[in-house]
Amino acid sequence: MIKKLYHIQALYFPSNWGEGIICDCSVCSCIRNSASKDSTICKTITLTMRLVRISRLLLFGSIVLFFIMLYFLHLLQTEPESSAMKSFGELEKRIKNLEVLIKQSQEKRDRLLSNLSVRNMPYASSPPTCLNSTKTSAGGINMIDVFEKLSFDNPDGGKWKQGWPVTYNTSSFSFSNKLKVFVVPHSHNDPGWIKTLDRYFTDQTRNILDNVVNSLLNKPSRKFIWAEISYFSMWWDIQSQSRRNEVARLIETGQLEIVTGGWVMPDEASSHYYAIIDQLLEGRQWLHRHIPTAPNPVSGWSIDPFGHSPTMPFILKLFGIKHTLIQRIHYSVKKHLAKAHNLEFLWRQNWDAKSATDLFTHMMPFFSYDVPHTCGPEPAICCQFDFARIQPSSYRCPWQINPVEITASNVHEQSLKLVDQYKKKAQLYRTNVVLAPLGDDFRYDKPKECKQQFENYERIFEYVNSHPELHTTIQFGSLSDYFNEIDDKLKPEVQQKLEIIECDCVEATIVQVDNLVDLSQSGGNEEVVVAFNTPGITSDVIYTDLNGFQMQRRQWHDKLPLHAQVYPMTSMYWAENDQYRFTVHSAQSQGVLSSKRGRVELFLDRRLNQDDGRGLQQPVRDNKLTHSRMWLTFETDFIPITQKSYSAFPTSTSSQVNLLLNHPPIAFSSNQVEAVRPLPLLPFPCNVHLVNYRTTQGLVGVENEAILIFHYLGSDCSKQPHNYIDCPQTDTFTLSQLLPSQSLVTSHSLNGLSSNIGCHCFATLNFTSLHRFH
């Protein structure tokens, strides 16, 4: 199920265990106001202070060098030549020393900038110094308003205690729309909780990293994520160089992903932004100093802070984070967002009116981040897939059903049970992509657990992936693997197919272009166009049809805005020079724009999350899979249109191509042959088109009446096309050529139809007759 992607205005998200505090953004404003004083301050205050020190050092060195040079110039004037040469030698030596000092300072500055990895920062230059109150942007969700509406009650939701019974339609999954599951192994290591940091490291964390690295090295398909650089640095210090090289390769390839990249997973409720920035700097600098080839962390992982502040995504984005995950949110908020499929959103600051701070955020839907609350809405089922609880074990399932080893005899039943939970979880989000974290506090500290978790899941993976009727694929993945897949799903899906059509019915080679566009999964504002480049055509003039009836000259005007020069194209446009004409025939109405000489864009579909201010008064989110078909022709036999000509006509060949595309023959059949009375029409010329043949509304005094409408096509006087089957070779016709019995005609609307009608080159208003038949 695909739904709209909202942005959510900044608010402190309280957890289930604490009071919620609405953030007035004073901290956020402090960062941004500081940025107004120096364009680089947003790269963190720490960086600025260090750069200031370096600048002072360089300035001091320059001043010293200047006075040294003055001193020795003075010596040159007062001392003998030998003394001056000696002074020059000392001066040269001092200058070289100063150059070395300056070079070292520059290298230190460059390392600081590189280690920070702060790129693409919003408000990095010339931010406003005055911040006024702002309202929620159109189409967004402001959590202050949500808190006003929520009752914060706690009804029993059944198997999902704080939710509702989740169901799904099996038809929402198919061979072409499979469920895709990323199982993400992790271990949350608090740097100090019940034990001290050192005690945790000695008792558990060093073993966790040993076991995980061994498991990853055994199979490249296994993945793991790690967040706390403080523990990782302690473990790194006691590893051999060969082991460090192995781990560095795991990180480089993404098999072991560093998420967030901070020294710790910080508290977000009462910690000052200075501390948040500083621990991120500490973790990032350690990572780049010790593993220079490690990619910059791009995924945030925040599963244990008791509540979440909007300051955190703002800072994370400054550090290059592209998407983040949060967990400890009040169950009423989770339930509210889940029912509207808004658990994934763009997190926006209250003071940001331009969406420069938006950060894609995934909110976990259930009670906790342990395995019973991550595979789906029924913890009693999910607990059976935390294989560290296979007995005997210190871990047990509170629901009295513990997991068992996956074997050939139970893999079918257990796989169906797990896939069912994944499919139910998918109903809470907008796509058929599911994130299933696999871990808990200080997990994987024993080799037995690593073996149980990885091997049992691999048996399920093998079974599910080899049974396509389950419409599901499962794999181990990193957090970025999941987000990258979501990015692909939320991007517009565009498919294009080209085909050459050769037809005896017209003298033309046709290139058929089929476009399939699906914006139903797009989360943002999207507009999809197909562009045609014709480098040999330098004119800023194109011709588009009006209602499929006549052609209109269109010229680009610099004085008009771009959106004022998007013109309707019902079925045809062309561009030309003196040698050739390039025509696009369309089977559906589209907008056309030529903003650059030799280039034309055709609009295929659009999606808007807000009203466009042009009278629609609603967003445009009802997108469906949209097919468009175009035929391209390239003609050299035509009469070029002069610049001063106001009228334009397609060639006869082009007219026939357009008719074939927009009015293809459709055959109907009937078992009641005696009821079919075919109209006794004779073949008529190629430049006469049967527009309609329909019954009337039963006019007074007239029964069994029908209407024929013909269009006598206007075309230029260039070479006429070869006649297709049953098409007379003459360009004139009479009423007797159309009907064997003219007595059937009661009236017609065009004088002279009963006489010959010649080729009306450049004729306009070409509806030629209206006939009634009994």
C-alpha cells in the first residue's frame, strides 16, 4: 500500500516512560543565529574555534616574517657585504622554518575539515539573522496539533496490546510486487548502565565484536550494524594489524556498517547541543583517523534515548546523515501515525519554512527494539524467532512458547508464520519493504548465539526465497540497505520502450515510444517529463495541435515565466528546419514545453503534496500507473513554414500516421448476425476521416436515425502518401462515392457535397458535412 509522504514539524517526541516536553526551538535557533555571525559556524562551534587558532597562527607568522625582512634590509644598508651575506643565510633558514610551520598548520586544518565530514549543510551561507514564528507548511503534520487531538487512552489492542488487529489483503503481494524484508542484526551497548563502561567491555562487548566479526568473515551475505564508537575504539586497540585490516574491509564493503558514527548514542532530552556535537566529532574523528577508507556514516540509529528531540536530526543532517531511525515514542503517537501510514516522514524544524532541514525518518512501530517487538505486531510470535532463546538459555519468551531450531521438518510452518508477521508489519508503512531489526542490549556476546541467529535465519531465507508463491524475498541487510531500497521505491518509477514500426498503410518509418510512469509511491513533489533533443533545429518555434483539429505556432518568449509557456498538445507537435521536420504524435493529451532551442519536453505525470495555487485547492496524490504512447516521424518531403506564416498544416503522411495512432480499428463481434445492419458505405479518400457514426436522441417525428460526421483533412501540398488498402487514389469524392443509395440522406450541412471536392491545401475549419440516415 502506497501512501503520501508527509513532513512532520519539529517537536520533542516523549517516550512511554516520561513526560513530553515541547521544544520551543531555542536551542535550534541558537545554532542558526550563531551561523549568521560566521558562515562556517554551522559546521560546529568546535571547528570554528580551531580554525580561529590556525588563522591567528598564520597571521602571527606573516607579521614576524615582515619584520624580519625589514630588519635584514636595514642590515644590508649598514653592515659590510660579508655580514649581509651571513644575515641573508639566517633569513633564508628562518623563512624555510616558517614555511614548514605554515604547511603543518594548513595540513592540520585540512585534516580537521576532512574528519568533520560536514557536507551539504543547510543555512551554510548567509542565513537570516532574524527568525520569526512560522506556521506548518501546507500538507504537513504539526505534532503540537496532534497532541491536542490525541486522547492518550490505552485500550487493549489484542495481540498487539497498544495497537489493533492488523490484517492484509493477500492480493497486495504478487510476483511483480513482492514483499522485501531486510533483517538487520545489531547489538545495543550502553557505555555505562548497570555496569561501568570498562566492566561491560570486559564482560561482554569485546566478546560481541569478536563473535560478530568471525561470523561476518564466514559468509559475505551476513550483515551487522554498530553504533557506539567508544566501545569500538577500545576493542580496536587490542586487535592485531591483520585483524584490523579484515575489519576495515568489512566496513569498506558495507558488511559491517557504522551507523550515526558518534562516540555514544546520546540522550536527546536534557543533553546540550554542544555535547551532542562534541560526541559526534569524537566518534567521526576516531573513525577517519584509524580507518581512513571507511565511508562516512549516512544512516542514523537512535533506538534507546527516552524520547527524541528535533535538534538531533538537525545536527545529524549537518554531519551528512541522509536518513535516521527512532524508537522510543509514546504508543499513542505511534498508533496515530501508523493508522495513517505516516511512520516514515520528513522531519522538519519548526522554524524552517524552506524544507532545507528535512531529514527522512523511520519510526519503529512497536513497544521496543528487541526481537519480540520488531518482526511484526504479535510479540508472542516474533519471540519464537529470537533464536538466542532456544532452551537452555538465560533468555526466555514471556508468552511461554520458546523458539526451536529450524529443520527440514518445520521450516515450512515456521517460514509461513514469520512471513505473515512481516506482511502485517508492511501494512503500517507505504511500501512493501520491511525493516526487521534482529538484536537487543548486549546481544551476540556468546558464539552460540551468533551461530543460532545467523544459521536459523539463513535456513528460513533459503526456503522463502526458493518458494516464489510466497511473494517474499528475505536477506540480511544493513540499515542503509533498507533506506536505499526505500529511496528507490519512493522515487518515480519510469520505464521506456522503443520499437520501430514498418507499415504498408503509410509511407513512413515510425519509432514507437512507450512510457510507464508510476508516481503512486513517490513521497515528494515530482514532475516526470520525456525530452527530445533535435540538435539540427535551432529555431525557438514549435507547432502544437489545438484539440486535434488544427495547428498553432508557439514561440519561446524570455519575458514570460517558464510555467506560462507549457502548452496543451492533444495529439501532435513538430519542430523543423529547412531540411527536415521532426513530429511527435501522441495517443494521449499532454503538456509540451520548449525552453531551449532544439529541445522539447512532454509532461508525462506529476505529483504534488500541496495545492499549486492555481485553483485546484487540493494536493495531487491520486497517481496511478500511467501508460503513454508516442509515434515519432522524421520527414524530409514537406513545405517549410515561413517565419511570418500564421497557419501551419501537417503533411498528408503525418495526418495518416496521427489517425492510425489515435483511431486504431477496433473489431466487435456478435452472435446475433441478423441484428447487425452494416452501413452501406463505400471506401472514401485518404484525406477524409470518419469522425463519428452514432444514433440520435430520438428527435420528435423521427425514428431509427443516425448521424455521420466526416472531416476533410487539411494538409500541405507536399507529396501525398501511398494509398493504403481500399483507399481510392483520387483526392476528390462525391456523395455517390460514399453511399450507393443517396435517397437515404435526409439532410447535410455542406453545400456542394454532391459535386466534386478538390484538394483544399491549407484549408481551415474542415468539418465538411453532417448527414442523417433512416
